[in-house]
Amino acid sequence: MSLTMHDSDLSSRLRELLSGLPDAAVPITYKQAAEALGLTPPRTIQRVAQALEAMMREDVAAGRPMLASLVVSRRGNLPRQGFFELAVELGRFPAEPAQHEAAYRQELERVMALRG
């Protein structure tokens, strides 16, 4: 999926939102992110997910922890499956799904340490 200029702006706005949240307020859900960004249906969650994917690519390319780790599904308190698939594709997470939750928890710790 290619990002339009608007989507690229959304990625920047989402990065700013996540960077500015107090530690006690994270992680947030995809829905909370969409609402905080003022997105309206249709496809609000999909647009957030696409912006998060763009951020993940930027962060991995720059050698930074993935700020997208701060956004989770309201069910299970983990990111959606697409997060894990892209993290594997980018070489950040192991391919073995049984190791994904532990890899996520480590990534979240790295993000939180960077925020501090």
C-alpha cells in the first residue's frame, strides 16, 4: 500500500501524539489513537494501522525502538497481527510466532526506556 501525502501527514501526527503521551497513558488502543487524531469513519482503524506501519519502517531504518509498540488492540493488550508480521519482515522480531509476545514486551521496554 502506498501512502498518500495525507497518510504521510497522519504518520507524523501519530508519531507526535505517541511521543507526547505521559508514560501512565500508554499503551493506547487503535481506537483511542484514531479518536485522538480526529479521524472519522470509514477505515479509521485501518488508517491508524497504515500510519503505524510507516512509523515502524522509519524506526527500524533509523535503528530506533518501534514507537508503534505503544498502540494495542483492546482485546489482549497486544498490537494487531499486522504489527507482528511487519516486525518479522523488518527483521526486528523472530519468525516463530510463539516468541512474538516476549519480543513485543522487550520492544515496549526499549520504547519506554527511550521515552524516559
